[in-house]
Amino acid sequence: MSVVETFDAMWAELAEIGRGPSGGYRRFAWTPEDRQLREWFAGECARRGLDLTEDRMGNQWAWWGDPDAALAAGSSGVAIGSHLDSVPDGGAYDGPLGVVSALAVVDALREQGVTPARPLAVVSFVDEEGARFGVACAGSRVVTGAMSPERALGLTDEDGVSMAEALRAAGRDPAGIGPDPQTLRRVGAFVELHVEQGRGLVDLGVPVAVASDIWPHGRWRFDFPGEANHAGTTRLEDRRDAMLGYADLVLSARHAATRTGCVATVGKVAVEPGGVNAIASRVTGWLDSRGPDADAVRATVAELTERAGDFGATVTQESWTPATPFDPALSDRLRSVLASDAALSVPVLGTGAGHDAGILATAGIPAAMLFVRNPTGVSHSPAEHAERADCHAGVAALTRCVADLVQGPA
């Protein structure tokens, strides 16, 4: 099969794993769907004769060439890939496009007769979205030491299941997770291809871009106290309704972000006791805030924290990622390789979305990203999409970049 046919076949195989009635996906960490995805990835790597390993967080690395021998010789490897998990009812492309494209690059390089002078890895990171346990990029955060194993294992899902319990249920030893400097030493450059989560490429009329940076972003939990009581017999003046503080948070987030030039979203809520005819005794809402300037994001959250204090709320920061510029030399190199094709315009775009590439960059690993055009700009939704021709253009662009990296100087 041609590389295009191989890409399409892999895409079809993935299409039904974790797909729900809405057409969106529920592929959460350490679930049966996650196991299916891991097995699919392992099968594709075996089919290509790649040497599959796992790091201390369960991220899967499939090597073409011996990275340890390269290290001993004073060199390092190149890694490409992304993740396979999803947000609730997420789209098909966020993450999987990067993994499938990376596997297709291996096929393309072999079809072109390229023999890498540097080892090449295809990586599939676990729990990038944080949909189950609430912290994004958990797989890359733990392996780089950005999040302690103790904190990771203590995170719980909406059913109260801890990550430690989920790992045990998946047949894994929670005591084994932690930073993995040996794995990271093998990687001299990481390139992640991803569907664009916005309209930059649509507006520019081109299929592929190089990323410049990731905006600073974080997640905060707001816990509003109240008192359970009967919805029909409790006078308004006698109520301590936790939902009122939460409602104020939702509305205030929009107004505060507008003033600071950021974005702020309250997209998840948990209500106790959760009855239609009961006044809420406790409401927990989760805020996601991002922006081009870290001080502006912090100012947004500070304003909301002060308002929430009027309702007796406690606020807990669950994650924070500072502004993350991608490696300038690596990004320039990718752009130079792609710009050598006179038919391809290569813009440089920033993004408000977090990625494993950003976590690796923060850890000191030279990292870069390529974006593939999304015709509507919609993401984290079943409507997320990329035209097949643009997906193929993304594979071709990534192939050219990787061919340069594995054959040229480190």
C-alpha cells in the first residue's frame, strides 16, 4: 500500500474505538478504551518492526534504531507523535492525527529509502487531555518531573476512583510511576503534529503551519458551600444556596476575561446533593483560563477568586503552565525545510491549547509543532475535522522535516 493508503487504513481502524452516540469520543486514561488504543498502537509498531518500550508513566515509545547506542556515541534521537486519549465527546483528530501521521512518516521514509543516521521514535503519550483525573498532560508531566507521582496517584475521577486505583485495575503498579530521565536523555528533538484548534490556517488559506509558542494557562477548582434544604418549602431569605456563587462565577469569568484580554471557561460542575427539588449544599466548578500574557491570566483568576470569597468559596489551583516558547532553532529549521518547497507557504502561529510538546519544551528538550488546517476551527467537539487532503499534506510535511532531522546534524 502507498503511504496515503496506509494512513487511511489506520484512520479507519481507530474510528470506532471509544466512539459514543453523539459521534464524539470518550477515550479516557486507564479505561478499557485506553487499553484498546494502547494495543492498537503496539500492533502498528510491531507491524513496522519498531522496538516498543514504556517509560515510568506508561507513555509508549517505539524506536527505529537504538537510542542507547546513539547516546553512547554522543548522539541522540528524534521523536514524533502525540496522544490517543480524548476530552468527553471529543473529536477524532485532537491527538490521534499526530500519532497516525507519525506512524505514516516511518512508512514514507522507508518508501523513500531513507536510513536514519539518528534513531527515530514514535511516541503515544498517556492522559494528555486530563479528562478523567483533571490535570492535562499527566503522562508528560510525571515523566519530566513537572508533577510528582504522589500528586498524580492521589488525583481522583468523578466517581472518586484515584489514579492509583485506576492503574491497579489496569494491571499496573502505581509504585512504579515517576520521572524517567533515562527516557528523556534519548530525545534530542521532539516534533508533534496536531490538528489546529482555531481558524488561523483557514483564514490564511494554507494547510500546514509551524507553531511559535503556547499561551500560559491553568485550571482552578472553586468550591462553594451551602446548606441542603427543600426546594418547595424553604423561603428565599432562609436559603444558603451554593449554586448562586457558582452562577456568579460563570458570568463573572466572561466579564473578567473580556477586560483582561484572556479567555476563561467554566466547563465542568459537580452539584451536591444533585436533586431537582433540593437546594445545593455544595457546588464545585472548574475554571480554565488562558491568555497571551501570564499576568493577565493571573489577574483574571485573582478577580474571580475575590468575588468567590464573597460566597464563602475556597479556590485551589490544580495546574499552571507558564508561557512556553518552542525551540527557536528547531522551529526555524522546520520552517526552512518546508519553505524550500516554493509551492508551500509556511506561516508561524501561536496557540492557546496545551500539548505534550510544551511540557517537553519546559523540561529542556528541543521541541516544535506543526499544525494541520481545521476547516471550521472547531475542536473538543464531534464537529472537529480536517480534510483528508490536508491530513496527507501534514504527513508529507512531517516526513520532510523528519528526513532532515534524522539525516542531518543534531
